[in-house]
Amino acid sequence: MFSRLFMIPLLPLLGAAYLMLFGRRHSRAVVQTLASLTVFASFVIAADAFFFALPKVVHQGGISELVYTWFSAGTVDVDLALRMDALSGLLCLVVTFIGALIHVYSAGYMAHEHDYPRFFAYLNLFCGAMLTLVLGDSLPVVFIGWEGVGLASYLLIGFWYKETANASAGKKAFITNRIGDFGFLLGTFLIFRATGTLDIPAILDSARTGHALAAPLWLGQPVAFWAGLFFFVGAAGKSAQIPLYVWLPDAMAGPTPVSALIHAATMVTAGVYLVARMSAVYMVAPAALAVVAIVGAVTALFAALIGFAQNDFKKVLAYSTVSQLGFMFVGVGTGNFAGGIFHLFTHAFFKAGLFLCAGSVMHAMSGSGDITQMGGLAKRLPWTTRVFQICWLAICGVPVFSGFFSKDAILGGAFATEVYGHGLAWVGPLVGVLLGLAALGTAFYMSRLYFLVFTGPCRASDEVKHHIHESPVSMVFPLVVLAAGAALSGFVGVPPALRELVGKHGESTLSVWLEPAVGAPLEISHAIEWAGMGVSTLIALSGIGLAYVFFGGGYRAPAHAFVHALPRFVALVRDKFRVDELYAFLFIRPLASLCRVTFQYVDRILIDKILIGGWAFLADLGGRICRFVQVGDVQRYLAVFVIGLTALVWIAARPTAPGEVEVVVENHTARITLLDTPSSPDKLTYSFDFDGDGIPDRASATPTATWVYSGPGHYTASVFIEDARWHTRRTFKQDIDIR
Amino acid sequence: MPGYCYILVSLALFFIGTAGVLLRRNALFVLMSLELQLAAGSLALLTFSRGLGDEKGHVVAFFVMALAAAEAAVGLAIVVSVYRTRRKIDLDAINELRN
Amino acid sequence: MNLMASAPGLLEKVAFVVLAASALGGALLTITRKSAEGALIALVGTFCAVAGLYASLSAHFLAVLQVLVYAGAIMVLFIFAVMIVNREETQPIALRGLFLRAASVLATGYLFYRVAWIVVREKQTDVLASSAALPIPGFGTVASIGHLLFTDFLFPFESISILLLVAVVGGVLLSRPSRPGGDAI
């Protein structure tokens, strides 16, 4: 029972539910233990499945499990089904492992927090949702997780909601994500329309062997292109690429463990996961991959540039995350799916480590993240410093550390890719060059961060200096584990060229492992590989060296000179190229005006006054009418009775017109028919006087009679209706002209 | 005279009686108007009875008269009784069911 | 007995007009008087005129009864009641509000108009004329009505007498003094 797949997301979700309902009743120790335990239990189950059960079936599509049939609608059955295959299993492990670590870290970091249980409930909720996303076997299930992590992200960013800025940041994240979600849905709809199914294995199968997804849709591009594009919009929202990255820096308003878990290691990688998952679909339309790669590369470079001028520790790391996600997208966008996932894997370790170091440093600096006030912390925070150094070297791509291998895989793949075909062959090298520049930038700004925070004299005030201290064990322990991961996790992805040196052949362990899920790894010639490794190392060392020139041991002369020379440019970069302001101008202000107008006219006037007030007025009117009647005054009752009777008579029994007489004249013959005869239970006799002398000429029981006139002239005919019982007679006159 | 003339008179009497019932405050006036209405009805009955040659109309008018007498007696007794306790007989002043 | 054996002559028309005018005039006076006594007198006049109309319809027995019972007994009852309830009216017209009053009058008038319209439109042509020959000899006399009362209508006749008994008892009960030994008035 405990080794079923659905326990993996279920345990954290149950933990979240329990903590939300009953968390306040327990002590902090219990809350923290329970929360960490659920995620750790998920990790154990996932590891058990991953290492023992999965290898047997990984070539047949992995372990799949149907929980229950959610609903059937028409031709499609949507099941709540989970699948652990090579790709999702790897991500499961990452999420649960790092998730568990962060839970432990949070126990120490959030120790002074008032709303303790709520935080852990939300963390558990996030883990559950992320695991649902990763393990989902059909697009609706993935979407559940997708939305769930968006929700958890919103809740956690705005955790300290009493500050308006935090709440706004949460809102911004959610809304931007929502735009991405719309793209996800559009992609889903297109795929469903083309293939008729929502199950991922069936979709991938159709992509590999069928023709539905290759059929042209709009602008000559196949369905797969548009679906891929829409999915990428969703991915851009979730994984903070241009143009939907703006929420991630603001998300730093949340507690640091949140930033580490969600906005570095796991949630933001959901977009990359999605593209990798849909690899077969993307391979049908290389143009979509080109878009992914280009956007990724441009984002990587752009974010790196912004990172040059940020003065808040976590903001630097936020832009770094955006940039590194761009790297991952370049990886998957060049058809190098294994490479992109590899970087996701290593990035999780070193970025989480960097964020937790940030937490540690901010904890020491009494909550401030301003690096202009830091410096020389290496002496006071030994453990933090060492962990930071390892992670820093990893992210810069210094050899042996994990980042080196993963970045190298991506860079090499960019130049060596053949996935685009002839028309778009220029994309690969272009993207590679951009990425190289971005890597240089990465090295530069991360080193800047290191130098400004940990080296040189301390620029903080005395009071703050006094408080600087290393973090407790509960915080240091996860740091160390992550540092170990940052250092060693690269070795699962050692490229073939290096493997030959130690006598092993073939592709890297990771590429081989992921092959059943994402397809064959990219073949990169050894020459390009060695060149790539050399260039990467060069870039990394140059970046660090350049940063040392500017910032080694604090702000140095070249830094000041640069700022003096180009003050406006520096300000522009520091203001993140004013993209938020641009969005505000283009989108937010018009929407706000629309809202205001709608509120004033529709809400206030139409709805409140007319619709609601109107009903109230009508109810009041009805009441008045009833009150009028119920006075107990008999004469008033009688008066109403008589008036009502009059009204009835007026409406229902209008005095009828005298009745219609129809005359048909042929030659000298006239036939009169009385239409609209009065109804009477008694027998009526009709007599007709045709020549106008008053004496009836014809009598009949039916209201029709005929008469032949002797000559032309103008006659007045009369019809008499007699009632024998009541002795009444009615007369109708009609003029007849005979020609 | 043609019958319809009598019917018109009967109608006029009846509706004058109705107006009286609706528009006079004094209970006695209401009773008087009621008698008017009854008389009007009897007139119509007798007119048709004469026209149709059937004496049953007379018999019914006879009963109507007896009923009117009984009703007037009891009604007046009630009015007097009410007057004794409340010292007024305005119909809207002796209203217990107000609002 | 039958004064108008021939077609409606001038005398008959004049008599009808006078009687009808008296009846309607008396009725109008009744409902418009401020004092109850005046209204009573007008009502007596109306009843007498109506009795005359009955007579012109060959309903002789009922004409006499009308004078005896209505104009006689019932009106006397009313006079007694008016004498007992002896007060000025502050506000003679019922129904608060001009709207209701006007609406009542208009409604009554409209209903009269509608029914009258039908009546006039369906003018009877012959037989309801009161000047036609008597359908039966002895139409409307005490003997023939009495005969009907004691044969075809015996049961209602007896029931009416019980009803009158009940009315008498009710009247006596209602006018008893509320406190034992109290004043009867």
C-alpha cells in the first residue's frame, strides 16, 4: 500500500490539509516534524520506486498507475493517472529531496515566525502540487498540478500579507502565471483537436508515428508548431522567460526558503519539464524549438545584464535564476533534451544552495539583503561562506563542479545540433554565441556578488556588525548537503569525450537514462566537445577575473569609474530596463481605467441603483399595494371589488363590433354571409332583407343567403338575427352595389 | 312599455344602491342602499316574469321581500347594539382589523 | 283590473315615466341626504314608486306587499333605528382619498353603462311589453300566487317562516341589555 505511486503526491497534500485545519493545536516541533516527514516519506517512496521498480520497466514507459476515472465526456475519458518514467522519476527525486531539505531549513529560519503552521501547510501543499504536475500522465492532471503550484506560489510569496508590497508581489506572480496558463490550455485544446486524446503517452505516440500533429494549421505551420508555441507561452509564464519573467524578482518578497524551493529549484523548472515531456511533439515542428531556443538565449543574456547592477542579494539570485532557466530552454530548444534536464538537475542543487546561503546571510545581517552594506562576511560565517563558494563555482561553470558539465552540455549542443533543418540552421550557432555571452555575464555578476558580500572590509553599521553570527545547525545542515550536491551532481552527466579518458564508452549516464523518455541524446563530436569545454572554462575564469578587477575586496576604482562614466546606463540597468514600467503603461493603466469606468457605471449605477434598487423599489411597491388593501375597512374592500370587476369587464368583455358581413356579388346575384355570429345556446333565426324595403325576403337557420337582383342599383340589405326565447332582434345593415 | 325600459330602471336603481353602499359612512345608510338593491332585483324579476308569462318570478320576488325584511330587522338590531357599546356607527371607525 | 289592455298609449307612457322618475329620484335623494330622516322619507317614496311599477307589470299582489312590507314595516323599523342612533355625521362620505371615491363612482357608472348597452342593443321586440294581453287570466293575483306558494313552492314557503322566526329571535337577542338589569337602550 505504501509503495503506490499516488502516495507520493498524496502524503504532502494530506499533510497540508491537516496542518491547515489543525496546525494551530500543535507545538512547533510537531508541526515541523510532521511537515518534513510527509515530504521525506514521499522521497523514500519515490526513491524506492525509482531505484528498484523503475529500471525494470523504464523501456516500456515506466510505472503507470490509474487512480480512478475522473470523468468521461463524449469521446474522451479523463483519468486521474500517474506515471513515473525516466524523466518524471528524476524530477520526483529532485523535488522531494530538496523539498525535504528546505523543510528542515525552514524549521530554523522561520523559528520566530508567528504563523508557523500555515507556512508549513503551504510548503506541503506546494510539494504535493508539484509532484502531481510531475507525475501526471495526462494533460488535465498536469494542469491540476500546474495550477496548484501557481496557487502555492501566490500563497507563499504573499505569506507576510500584511505588508501591501508582499501581497502585490503575490498577485503579480499569480496573474502573470495565469497568462501562461492560458497558453497551456490553448496548447491542450489544439492537441486534443488534432489527436483526440489527452493522455500523454498517446499524444507522444501520435507525434512519433502518426500524422495528425504534422498537419498544417495556420500560416503553413503544423499543429505541433502552434501547440508547442502555446505550451511555451505557458512555460514562459511558469519559468519566467521573456516576456513573462517580471514576477520572479518581485517574488523575492517571500520568505527565503520559499525562494529557494519554489523559485529556484522546482516550480520554475515546470516549464522546462513540460517542453521536455512534450519532446516528441516539438520534434515534429523544429520551428517551435527554434523559438524556444531563441527566447531562452535572449532571456539568459538580458537577465544576466540586469544582474550586473542589482544591489539586493536575493534579487541578484532571482535574475540569475531567470538567466539559468534561459540556459535550460536553450538546451531543450536545440533538441538537447537531456542536456536541458541535466542543467535543471544541477541548477536545483546550486541555486537552492545559493538561496539558502542568502537566507543565512540575511539572518546574520538582521534581515537586510543590501549588499552595499555587506562585506567581509567570510570570517564571521565560515560554513555559509564555504557552501557559497562551492555553489558559486558551480554556477560559473568552473570545471569539476556540476555546473561546468551541464553548461558545457548545453553550449556544445547548441553548436552541434542538427534538429532545425536547412532553413533554420543559423539558429544553433546564434543561440550558442548568445549563451556564451550570457555565461560570461553569469560568471561576472555571481563573482561580483561573492566579492562584495564575503571579501573586503565590512561596510555595515556597527550595530548590525555586532549581530553577525553563523546560523544554527538546522540551517547549516541543508546547506552542506546542497553544497555536496552542487559539487558532485555533475558526475551523472559526464560527456562521452571525458568518459573515454576513464575507459567508459558511450553517452553520459544521464543521457542514457533519459533516453526512453525524451529520445536519443544529441550526438556531439569529440572535437566540438573539447573545444566547448575549453571555451567554457575560459569564459568562467574570465568572468571571475573581470569581476575581481572591479569588485575584488569591495568596490574598486574601475567600478566607481564605470558608474561615473555612464550613470544613466547604470541606472537603467539597475531599474531592470524599466520593463515593469513599460508593462504598466501598456497594459495595466488601460485595464485600471477600464476597471474604474466599469465600477462607476456598471457597478454603481446599473447594478446597485437599477438592478438592486429596482427590485427593492418593486418590493416596496408591492408592499404598499398590499397594505392598501388590507385595512380592514369593509367599504374599501367592496370598492376594490367593484373596481376589480370593472377592470375585468373592461379587459375581457369588450363591447364587440357589430359584426362583419361579407358580401359576394356575381352579375346580379349577391350572397350575404354573416361572419362573427353571436353565440347563443338558443336557436337563432336569420332573416335577410335584400331589397331594402324592410320586409325580410329570405329566412334561414344558417347565416347565409343568396338573392338575385332584378336590376342594377344601389341597395341596402339588412340581416336580422332573432332569438325566439328572449324575443330579441339584432340588425345589421349592408350596402350592396349591383352593376 | 317595452320590457327593456323596466330593466333599465332596475339597473339604475341597483347601481345607485351600489354607489350608496360604497360611499356612505353611516351604517344605516348602507342598509338603506342595500334595500334599494334588493328592490331593483325584484323589479327585474317581475319584468321577466311578465314577459315570459310565468308566475314563478312573482314567487321568488315574494321570498326576496321576506328575506329583505328579516335581514333589515337583524341588521338594524346589530347597528343599535354596536351603537350602544361604541356610541358611533361610522363603518371605518368601528374597524378592529386595521392594518 | 287591467287598466292597460291596449298597445302602449300615451297614458301608459306618462305613467311609466312619472313612476320611474320618482323611483330613481328618490333613490338618488336617499344616498345623498346628510340627515338620516330625510333619506328615509326619500326611500319611502322610492318604494311607493316601485310599487306602482309593479302594478303596471300586472304584479298586483306584490305591489300591495311592497307597500305593506317595505314601505310600511321595514321603513318603520328604520325610523326606530334612526331615532335611537341619533347623531350628526362628521364625515358622511366613506373611503379615504379622492382616488378611491372617484374610482368607485366611475366603476359603478361604467358597469351600468355596459349592461345597459347590452340591454338596449338587444331590444326586446314584443312580448315583454307590459301592455300585451295577460298570458293567463288572473296573472299576478293573490289567488294564483297563493296557489303556487302552497303547491309547488310549499317547502321554501315553510322555510321562509322558520327564517323569519330565527330573525325575530336574533333581533331580540341582539337588543338585550349587555348587563343584567341594565337599561334596554
